[in-house]
Amino acid sequence: MKAVETNLLKFLQGTKQFIIPIYQRKYSWTINQCRQLWNDIVRAAEDNKVKGHFVGSIVYIERGLYQISSVPQLLIIDGQQRMTTLALFLLALGKAIEESGQTWDITKKKIMNYYLVNIEEEGDLYHKLILTKSDKDTLISLISDKKLPEEYSLRVYENFNYFLDAIKSSGIDLNKLNEGISKLIVVDISLDRDHDNPQLIFESLNSTGLDLSQADLIRNFVLMKLEPKEQTELYTEYWYPMERSFGNLNDSAIFDRFMRDYLTVKTGKIPNIQDVYSVFKDYVYQQNGQSVHEIVEDIYQFSKYFVNLAFQTEKDKGINQVLEDINTLKVDVSYPFLLEVYEDFVQEKLSRENFISILKLVEAYVFRRAICGVPTNSLNKTFATISKEIDKSNYLESTIVAFLMKDSHRRFPKNEEFRNELSVKDVYNFRSRNYLLRKLENFNRKEIVDIESYTIEHIMPQNPNLSAEWRLDLGVDWEEVQNTYLHTLGNLSLTRYNSELSDKPFIVKRDMDGGFADSPLRLNKGLGKLSVWNKDEITKRASSLADQAVKVWEYPNISDEALSKYSKKGSEGENITYTIVDHPELQGEMMALFEELSKRICNLDSSVRMEFKKLYIAFKMTTNFVDIVPQKSRLRLSLNVDFHEINDPKGICKDVSNLGRWGNGDVEIGVSSANEIEYAMFLIKQSYEKQRDDE
């Protein structure tokens, strides 16, 4: 490596050509960055005390594969953004000089011939700076003063015009501006391909991660080491089409997210979004049997699935509709699982019908959990690992079983829980409210209703000052009814006559033009036959819609035989089921005490479940938080919490961390009578909350 500080204009002079490699990112400097450069040049121009202003380094490969002509061709490793911007400034200065009609110390012709073109050369060699793709054609058009290409680079064109406008509107002497840019200093760093490692140098120059996205780093890592011909082939065949499908990576965050999901599929672990590049490098180094070409081809293939998922571009309308529904629920964490299933569908390991069934299974799983308020913080791990539980020779059945066997905070809510929660939930303020009403309205309907053109209607009005007619219909406890049921499913509908319906009495809302009796919507079916709207009718309608919801977001039917086929075996290799009869100590007073205490524990949360073991009864979410060992005169409880963490004002807890006990945990207490239950629950809640928070 050779590094030397030099004047920018001197660096640009002479016959040479700077080539931006095909794998480098597009020109991306914004107006704000151009404004900063403009301010620096103006400051250098107007302050005689400023002898030089450093604008960064230019790193390039000095010789090797790119020495194919009499013109030295320098492959830019770092500095393309500032080089392009400085070229645009010089081009704008030359145009401003020409248009001014005055004589200056420098001419447009000199600027062009010294810094922007190789005057004695022809074709591509004529231009000193060769950018990539549309950037290249746009810069050449500006230099040649020709019409822009059809797909031109907006950034190149906008920034050129920014500098041209700034020069003209500033009123600054153009000789002064020429002096200002003459003071710019760069560090000229030339590499030798035979002795230097361009990739390592590139990484070290961008180690802060501020300038380059994970996408930039990955692309450069994959393509930088290849021969030019193979670079061009891979970039043209795979990488460039992939970039275009991601919107030309104007927002690289989407591509970074895709690479995280891709690596999750390939490694079974979820990398931090900031570590995607380093994890990708480790992954590539471990693929001893795969060439770079095969890895890039695989990334490209998975990117097509991701784009279909994220942007709903699947050509099969039936599949695309389910993808739209899933994306409405904003469940990006499911992508690693869906990418793998998508790949299996494309590879014909899975039929179209079964693929759609699995997509709908995911949709129902996510939506039911949202309605039931099940915490979502574990969903990413669930979707990252669930494919390991699937037997792909019996794809659909084993996938259903994998979801149904999730428990606690990973559970698939059953019909009763889903129906009950949906009936009482505040769905008006629910994020997926419109999705819920759309799916209910259009269930089994061929003529799809666009509910986005409708507004939400509260049948019982929101106005806290209800009219006398409404108070009479709702009864003496009308305020409680309104507070309890206002935003629930039973009281919500759709209309295009919201302002006309307003707070009018129910009968008026029913019979007016566009009212409930006149509505073509299925959600309003039955309202036209009612003479009163009150608590009973709201709960009846909620129950009816909840029954329909159970069909829309189905809980999969599967036989007990299939469940048992995939169920996990016990630690001794046998499926052993214990029941309460295996605990003979539970009789009489001890049974009554146990029933009361177990009821209180289970009521802590709907995710808590009770399991009978051989020597104790476990209460758990994911793992046990309290175990009960029945004894003749008391219930011995083990709390799964460190002894030093327990808050025990009465001092009844015993430290059993070094003792052999049945049950899980370091804290032991005894309960021998009903009046001790309240304090026992105070201690049990601490263990429960610790496990819940840890999860």
C-alpha cells in the first residue's frame, strides 16, 4: 500500500480512468451532504488563512487485472461518493463559467480536459470517471451535454443542478470558487492486488458502519474477490435483478432484513440486524462445498420469495390473497418460517393446496393470539425454530401438530378462548380492526366488499350524553352498558352513512335511507329486524359474529392419533400419564385445600396449566414456577426462584438450594390451612412474575 497526501485537482490531472466496480453501491449522496461540501469549498475560497481543506481518501487498485489499455485504469475501492460529487461540482462550475459570458482564470474547456475527460481518447476511455449502471449513463450525458437516458440517476442529476443553482445564486466570484476547490486535499491510497487484501482494507475503512449498509458490505464481500468477468456475470444475472426487486435498494433496511431472515433459515439462529454482515461472512466460510456462484444464486432465489411475501407480488392470486392478509397483521417475524415453506413449495415438496393451508394456519395462529392478548415477544423464536419440528414427508399434518403442541405463551388459542376474548375485546381500538371486519364481511363471499370505502359505525353511539330514547332502550344501568360494550364487536358495524346515522335512536338508524334495514352488508344482516338495541342484543350479535370468526380463523382439526404420533416422549422413553389418583395424600381436608390453592394459581393467567407428575403437581407456563408435593398434614410448595430474590416479610420461606427435594426451585413453604393461602399466593406470584418477565 502507498499513501500520500495530495491536491485533489493534481490527483485528477493526467490521462487516467477511475472505474467504480460493478459491485459498488449506487451514487447516494443527498442534497444535505452536497450542501456541506459546498459550504466547505466556499469557506476555503473566502478565507485566505485556509491553505488546504481535507475531504477524505481515495483508495484504488493501482495495477493488476485492470491494466488492459494504454490508459491507466484505477479500480476505486473507497471514495466513489466524494469523487462523483466533486466531479459534479467541477461540471457545474464549468457550465456556470460558460453561461456567464465573462472571462475567468479558468475555462470550461480546461475544467473538462484537465479533470473530467481524457481528451486524446475515444469511447469509454474518453471519460475519467466511470460509474455503475444508470449513474454512468447519466454522468456521461451531463458531461456530453446530451439528453438524459430514459432511466436516469435522480441523485446524479439533482446534485449537479444543486451545485449549478448554488453557484449562480450565491454571487460568489467564480475565480474565488476555483481557488476554493484548488485548496481541497485528498489522501491518495494505491493498493497492489498481489500484496494487499482489498476486502480487508475496505472493511477497515468502513468499520464504523456509518457509511455502508449491511447490504453494501455483503455485496462487496461476495463480488470483490472475483475476476471482472465473473463479477459482471453474477452481478448482471443475480445481484442487479435482486436490487431492482427491492426498489434498487433506496432503502437498504429491507434488504438487511431479508438477509437476516435468510441467515435465520440457513443457520437456525436469529442474527442481530447490525451483525448480519459478520454472520454472513461466517456462514460463507463454513460452506466448503458451495461456490460463491451457488451461494449468490441461492440468495437470489430466496429473495424472490421474500419480495413476494413483503410486497405481495406472487402471480398466483389465491396465494397472494393469503400473503396480503398475513402482511396486514404485520407479522414479519414469521418470514424465516415462510421463506423455508415457500422454497419447499417451489421445489414441489409441498402442494399448492397444502402451501395455502400452512399460510392460513400461520394467519389464524397470529390473529387468534392477538385477539387473546398473548404476548408476542417469543414469536420470532417460535417461527425461527418451528421448521425443525416438521416431518416434511408428512408436511401439512406435522406442521399443524407443531403449532398445536405449542403451549403457554406460545399457544394456539382454542375456540373457547378465542370466542370469549373476541366477544368482550375493545376491537374499535384494535390495530387490526379493519382486517377483522373485512374478513368477517367477506367470508365465503364471491362479490368482495372493499370496506376501506366504509366507516366504522357504533350502533349504540359514543356520545356520553345519550338521548332519552337511547337511555330507555339500554335500561337504568345505561352508563355501565355503554362503558362496557361501546367498542366491542357486537356494537360495531360498517356504513357509508355515518354522519346521517350519527347519534339517532336505533329505530331511526334502522329505517332511514342507507340505514341498517337498507344495508347490503352482511355485517348488518339481522339488525333490520330488531326493534330495540340493548345489552342483550349486543351480546347476542357478538356471540354470533364470534361463532363466524371461529370458522374464518380456524383451529385446525387433527386426530388424537396424529397428535400422539408426533408427541414428545417422556424422559424414560415412554408416554406416561399421571392423574390426581396417583397422589393418595389428596383426600378430605388436604383435597379441599389443594383444590382451592390450585384454582387460585390457575387464575393467575389463562396460560398457566397444571400437570400431574409422579411425585408432585407442577404449575407452569413454559417451565414450572411452583410445584406442590402433597403430604398427609400439609402441602409442601417449591417456588422456582432464587432464595435471595424472594420478598418474604413473614420469614416463612426455607432455603432448600443445597437439599435434595422433589420439585423445582430453591424456595420451600408449607400450606396446612385455608387461612395461609393468601400469603402463599403473595409468594407464588413472585415466582410466576419472574418466569413471565424472563420469557
